[in-house]
Amino acid sequence: MDFEDIPAAEDEGVVYEQQEESVFEQQEPVYEQYEEPAYTAQEQAYDVIEEPYSMPEPEHHEEDALTKFNKEWNAKLDAKREAEFEKEKKVRAESEEAKANWNTQREIRLKAKKETNRSEEQVLQEQLLSEVDNLKTWERVSKLIDAGEGVDTKGSDTGRMRKLFIQLKNEPLEVTRAAAGAVC
């Protein structure tokens, strides 16, 4: 075997590359159009069935005892539900009426209480204005507070304040200040 008969590697590579390019340039993609296969009449009938594995409904000529009982039971339950719904509707209507009645009674009581409070306040204001000139300051204060012994009905203890007012009534502030100034 002679080496002269074998072409040089460089020559061969160049030729190969040229051949390769020509092969790719020649091949163009071929797109075939998809055609729907033709179905027979039996195959088309299978397409019409929605669930191919479903079983046909059994034909019942007679109802068994359990089915009959279930139908009767459901009818009773429906009747009970309807009666319960009607009863609830009636109770709701009565409660709405009672609530409206209570609200009107409450408004009447509030108006009456407001009127009595206003009239009592006006009487008290008139008394205070008429006594302003006639009474001394501590006599007016003592009329405003309850100087009687005991605890307030609201539960708050006002004993210390009451003692202070009584002390100030008996010994006016000017006298105690003058006595404190003379000692110093």
C-alpha cells in the first residue's frame, strides 16, 4: 500500500465540509397535511356515547320495602321542615313586634323621665336664685349636700368631704387663716 494513493487529510477535510454543506442545503423540511382518518359507522356510534363504561339503569317494576320506607321518610322530613320553617317565621314576626313595642315603651319612659328631670332642675334653680341674697354661703352649700350621717346610696364614701364642709361651716376660712397667720 502506498501512501501516495491516499489523499492528504487537509484535502479530504475540505471536500468533506463542502459535501456536508451541500447536503444540508438540499434538504428542505417537508410538511404533510394531516388528514382525518375515515371512521366506519360503528366507530362513529361509539363517539356518541358519553360514558362508554356506564351501565344502563335497571328497570324497577316493583319498589322494595326499603325504597318505599325512604320515600315516606323523606316526605315526613320535608313536612317537618316546612312546619318548622313556618313556626320560625311566626316566632320571628312575634319577636319583631315585641321588640318594636318595647322600644316604644322605652321611648315613652325616657321622655317622661326627661320631663321630670327638667322640671325638678328648674324648680331647684329657681330656689337657688331666690335664696342667693337671703342665705350665707355655707348655708347654701349645706343645702346642696346631705349633711346627715350614713353612706351614700351609690356606694361611694363622702364622709371626709362632709366633715370638711361641716368644719368650714362652723369655723369660716377667714378665721382659721387669721389664727394661722397670728401664730407664725
